[in-house]
Amino acid sequence: MDSTTTVVVQVEPAPPNPEHIEDISMLFGLFLVAAVVIACARGLLNLFRVDHAKD
């Protein structure tokens, strides 16, 4: 007589920590600002580029 017992455990995710949400939002904002700065710098450098092949 082999008796087996099945145990079912339900796990709920922890509520989000407001500090972590703020940190992730700030990090996303910094990456976005960095991307905009890099794009603007590349555009500005392209204004002053001289293509000698066209001459």
C-alpha cells in the first residue's frame, strides 16, 4: 500500500516596489537622453563633413 499525497502550492508575485520602479524609470530616461544626444551629435558632425570624392 503506497500512499501518496499531492500538495499544491500557489505563489503570487510580490507587489512592485515603488523604489525599483523609480530606479528603472530613471535608467530608461537616461538611456533615452543618451540616445538623443548621440543622434544630435552625429547629425551636427554630418553638417561639417566634407566628401572629397564628389570634388
